[in-house]
Amino acid sequence: MKEKIAKLIDVKTIVTFVLVGALIGCIVTGKLEAKEIVPLTTMAVSFFFAVKLNKA
């Protein structure tokens, strides 16, 4: 269990979660339009999963 948590706490994982959280927060509060941050978030999430698949 500790190994999974240690692997989860990685810089790219934290950045991905922060970007997804920012996307959700900005859309909910209406501060930014979704079209401004969706490409960046999509790129980060796809990179995150591509790296995870290559490691497996």
C-alpha cells in the first residue's frame, strides 16, 4: 500500500491533478472559459497516461 502511495506522489502526477482541479474550479466559478484551459489539461492527462502505459 505504501509503495502505491509513493508512486502516486510524483511530480507529473501532482501537476496533472492540479491542472484537472484548476479546470474544474475555473469552469464552476466561471472565471475562465473551458476553451482556454481544456487543451492544456487534455495534453497533461494524455501524457500522464501515456507514460503510465509505457512503464507497464
